[in-house]
Amino acid sequence: QAQLVESGGGLVQSGGSLRLSCAASGRTFSSYTMGWFRQAPGKEREFVAAIHWSSAIRYADSVKGRFTISRDNAKTTVYLQMNSLKPEDTADYYCAAAIHSMPYIEVRPDEYDYWGQGTQVTVSS
């Protein structure tokens, strides 16, 4: 069983940067695909980025070139560096773990097994 705790959210001006962190418990963190999702008020939860246990990475088109996902297996932590933030990036951001070591990068919320509590990101214009 994995427990995930996000941190790093906050209020930032348009064009600014934030770095989210997600600390995970679990002895086999290196075998998990770790993902970031976000949910804005009144909208469905959407995929942002994921880093596979093989280190392959996938991004949503809306964040490509602005966001960078990374992981530190020794610290069992995954990061999301968010640059050039826009007001439309405003949402609650969730870290998630897919623990079944699939040979592909999971991008649907229902493919993930464990979720953090979320951290709020607000980008002002």
C-alpha cells in the first residue's frame, strides 16, 4: 500500500513558476508509474504528466514545454516543475501511483491505484 503526500502548491502570477513534490511511502516505489493530474472547479480530473517506472515520460499537450516531471527513487519522491504558468493552469493538483508495472504509461485516472490529497495551484492574471 502506498501513501502519497503532495506539497508546493500556492498562489503565483501568470508567467511564474512552482515546483510540486509528492512524497510516497512504499518499498517498491521504483516500480510504480507516478502521475500528476489536476482538477479545476466544475471540470473533470485531467492528466498532466506521468513518469513510467522505466523513466519514460508523457505530458498532456497543454503543458508540453512548460512542465517537467521527474522522480528520485532514492527519496521516493516525484516532482512537477511548472514554468510559464497561465491562469488556465489553476486547479487542484493530485499525485497518483500506478503500481502494476504495466509496459505502457498510464494516463487515465482509473488506471491509478493510489492518490494524494491534492495541493491547490492558483495562477493570477
